[in-house]
Amino acid sequence: MPVHSAEPEIYGSTRRAFHLAVVYALGGIIALFMAIPTALYLLVPPKPRKESGWIDAGDVSQLAPGVPVELSFQESRLDGWRLVTEKKTAWVVKEQDKKIVAFGPQCTHLACAYHWEMEAGRFICPCHGSNFSIDGKVLAGPAPRPLDRYLTKLVNNRLQIGELKQSNPTA
Amino acid sequence: MRKTFGQFIEDLDDRTGLHSGLRKFLYEEIPASSGWHQVFGSIALFLILTQFFTGAMLAFNYAPTPGDAYSSLRYILTEVTAGRLMRGLHHWGASMLIVIVVLHMVQVFLWGAYKKPREGTWMVGVILLLITLAYGLTGYLLPWDNRAYWGTVVTTQIGATVPVVGPYVSRLLASTGDIGVVTFARFYGLHVLMLPPATMLLIVLHIYLVRRHGVAPVPGDEMRRKKSFFPEQVFKDTVAVFIVFVILFVMAIVVRVPLERMADPTDTSYIPRPEWYFLFLFQMLKVFNGPLEVVGTVVLPTLAILALILTPFIDRGRVVRVRQRTLAGGVLILAALGWGGLTVAAVRTTPPQTAASQIDFSGPTQWMQLAPAELAGVHYFRDQHCSTCHNVTGGTPKTGPNLLNTSTRHDASWLMAHFMDPSAVTPGSVMKPVNLGDAELKELLALLLKLTPENGDVTDSAPDFAVEGALLFQKRSCGTCHSVNGVGGRIGPALNGLAGRRTEAWVIQHFQDPQMMSPNTPMPPYKFNDTDMQNLVSYLFTLPDKAPGQ
């Protein structure tokens, strides 16, 4: 063992053992006190901010019943430290009983943007020909489920749009 | 198992030489006189490595462009777990590094350890000191708050006054006009891309030179038995490093590093000041002004740096015994007195910042979340001396009931009736009727109904300028068109996030002449006196980027 013989024995082995123990112990404590905050810093998700979730999409009192309209609204969300504002749209229908429904703007097949065909009286997706009725049911094409709906509520005739809920395939 | 591990180490060493190299490094013989006075180099190395690490951690959540830099740092401080600690470690670590590096130099200086053949080790050390200061200078800008911005404006202006090279320094730092994105990018590039590799190279060179010449002995050492660096000196170094680490860690937790308002180049009320270790230079400029300014900005600093670098050649005496180095000791005491005197003078003569400049944005501050009516209520709360009889936070119980959670006990109409005639509503009450108009009472009501254990301290902590600003906001019915913290009209833009969109000067001009600043705006012009204008604008600039709960 030529490597070990390089070590000169110059002071007592008890003191040496004590010194070694202190070096490792204090070094270990420092490492621990750096490692724990680092793990917390990197791994704990940032504190979520309270989100109200309702976005104002405008006055819907003048909407004609049974005629879908594409409404656009601004959604703000936080991306890390950045406030991102995105333009979003919804197909809004006032039903005969004045109830308001807001559909997500993407076809449930492969997320193409569909539109309302006045003459046909149905929503038609140009990509693969899925057809939906005015209440969102699949009439034709490969779409696996009805159109997705936003949560909605009315405040003083202004439409408030909430989360987009994925529809149930059997509905 | 043990044997296999030993065999593994031996095989590894055969192929790499790492193990024997490490042993050779650690079991270096050092003079018998070595000891506690030589721990500072190791502490400095430890602190530099800590700075590298915490700096990298901060970079994981930091966007190095003005504006984003500020919001990302605020995100680190308010939303990332242990983010405040990470920034505290980096901030105080920088200050401690300066202290330790200077102590390291003082020790080497007093012991005369820079003398032949160790001149090179000393000179590399002086360059490392200058690099440490350069980190401080470039890092100061990176939070992009007012303090960072105005401190850097002064620094770059000083750089520009240097004869001959000044204009080139300005061009290099892109600081000829205003300080903006380009200067920021240069400072960031220096701070994280240029300085760290330079530091690493010079530290390797520094340690190589230390090992080449050995730790400096004192006369008589040759007669005594040498010590081993490991573990005897390493033990002392580790204990010293540990003490410094404990101080650093406690400081990072206890001493809050403020984040001021986002940099506003139009804020003329801001009083720039540099980091504490540059205050002496700052003060020296006050001594030398007019045509002599160049003495303070260039001549003296250059001479000081030259004197430091050339110390081994200026002092060629043989004496290295600490007690016999009276001249060296005298020089050191003079330098310390000069530095200390200038620093104290700078602290004493720099006027205090305005209240608006001192707001700490690094935490969620409850009063910033209040609606204008509630904040204006704080004015009446103080005006009517409500706190003489009522507690809002803890403390010794007073005559009247504690006002926290008032909303769970009473509604607005009850409170209104109570304010008009307390003893009628609450028989036996000794409270006097509150002598305020209807609109004023409504604001006081709004505040009282809002008080909870979480925000109860707003009655104390809300700064006067913001309270007065909110009061003016209410009196001029700004809330008819503008919303603040989710309350108010939708005709004009929401005022949350104003600080990120506009400068103070723009907003002031906009008040005076809305048509000029935004054509076709329905907003009428407003005439405020200077105090009102400053209060209102400062208040609007403290609003959170986003209304709470939105």
C-alpha cells in the first residue's frame, strides 16, 4: 500500500481522529443546510395565487335566440412571473328558454376550429367533416363526443365564462 | 467488502492518479507557525463557491431583461419556496466575501507573506479583489429596482468622466444615453459569463502559487517540526468556515433584503447610493469636485490599486515578524481609518429616502391589497384616533372592543348608526359620536369591515403617502372610471400594473393634459398641488400588478 505510507504521522492519533470527526460533521451540516433549501427551492411548486376564474365576455342581452355567435374574450393567466393575456373564443347560443350555452371553439375530434353553417343549421368542422347540432350533439363525422362547454353564469346580462369542461362521450 | 473497496480505489488510482494526487495535495507539509490566522483564504474560497451555487439557483427563476428581471425576482421572493433565503444567501454572501477577502489581505500584509518569492501570489490576489468588487458593481443592477438603477447611473457616469478612456467605457457599457436593455445585458453578461471563469482561473493560479512556494513561514519555523495541512489545518479552516456559514445563514433569514419599486428613470426624487463597500468612493467624490473631480474618480483609485499591486516591490525589507512590522501596521491603521471615516461620513450625509422609495415590494404587503375606499378609511381611522380606545392587533386590552373581524359581528348599517350615536345603539358605551360626513363614514366603515387578523396591521403599516393618495382618489371619484384591486368602473383602464406600463412622469403629464398623452381619451385634466400629485402617483405605483383574486 504505497499510497498510505505517504501520510506523515506528526501528531497524536486521538487529536487526529477528533479533527477528522469535526471536519466531516461540520462539512455535513453545511451540506445539509444548503441541500434542504435547494430541494425546497427547486421542487416545491410556487404558491398558487387565488384565481377567480370568471372572465367577462360581454353583454348578451341582445343575442337572438337560436343563432350561435362566436364571442371572443381575453383570458389572463400567470406564467411564472409573467402575466399572459390570451384571446380566446367561444360559440355562444341563447337557447329558446333564454339559457345561455358557451361551447369551446375546437372540434372534439382533432381540435380544428369549427363554425356555424346558417343554411345547414349545424356546426361543421372543415377538417374531417364532423357535424354538431345547435346543442352540441354529434350529428355526423368522426367526433368522439359532443362539443365541450364552458361553465357560464350571467351577471347583469353580462356573460361570465369559467372553466372549459370536457364533455361526456355518451351524452 | 473493505478489501474490495480499497482494491477499487487502488485500481482507480492506477488509471487516473486522482487519489494519490488528492493525498499529495492534502498532506502538504506546512510550517509549525501555521494556524488560526490563516483560515481566511479557505473561507473566501468557500464563499465564492456558495456565490456560484446560489447565483445559479437564482438564475433558474430569473429573466435577465429589465422589467422581467424585476418581476421574476419578485416572483422568487414572494412565490418560490425558500426563494427569499436563496436571495438572502447570495446578497449577504457577497458582502461577507468582501469582508473576508479584505481580512485575508490584511493577514498576508501584516505577516509580510507577500515578500520574495511570493510576489506573484499577492498580485493575483489583488486582481481577485478587483474581480470581487466587479461582481458587486455588476450584480447591483440585476434586481432592476430603483436602487439598482440609480446606483448604476451614478457608477457609469463616474466611469464616463475618466479622461481619454471615459467615452470608451461608456460605449462598452452602452451607458452614453439612458441605462437600458443593452447596459443591462452587458452587466449581466459580465456578472455571470465573464467574471466566474476569470475567477476560477485566477483561483487555480493563486492556489498553485501558494502550493509552489509553500505557506509562508516565520523565522524560527525551520527549527520546529512541520505540520500537515490535513487534517490539522483543515480542521481549523472548517471550524472557521462553519462559523461564517452560520452567520451568513442567520443573516439570510433574519435580515430582509428589500426590493424597492421597479426602476423608474423619471423618478427624480430618488437619492442614489451605492452598496456599503463602495460608499467611501462615493464620499470621496464629494471632497473632490469641480476640476479636481478627476482626482477622486481616477487618480486616487488608480494610485491605490497600483500601490496594492506593487506592495511586494515597495516593501523589500526582510522583516516578517508581525510585532516588528510597525510601519506596515501604521499604513494599515491609516487605511482603515480613511476608509472608515469616509464610509461613516457618507452614511451621515446621505439624506434619507422618501417613504415612497422605501416601500419593500419583496413581500405581499396587505395595505397594497385594499380597495381605495378602505385605504382612505385608514386616514379617518388615524384622524379620529380610533386606536386610543381600540386594538386592531394584539397588545394590552383597551377600553373599547378589538376591531378585528368586525364584519362577523356587525353590518354596515349597524356601524353607521353606532358611529352617529354610540350610546343609543350600544347602551352604556362611552364612545363619542364620530364627527364625520356620510361619505367619510362610509370609507371608515369599508376599512373596519375589511379588518381581519391577516391584515389588521394596515392601520399602522400603510404609509401616509398611500393613505393620502387613496383619499384623493376617493375625493376625485377616480373609481367611477378606473378600477383598483378589482373595485371600480370599467370605462378607463384598470390601474393595477400601472407601474409596469408607464413611468411616473408620463402619469403626471397625463393628469395635466390627458388629450396630449392619449388622444381621444374621455378623461378630463386634473390640477393637483405638488404634494397631492406625488402622493397620488406614488400610491398608484404601489398597486399590485394584478388585482387580488383575478
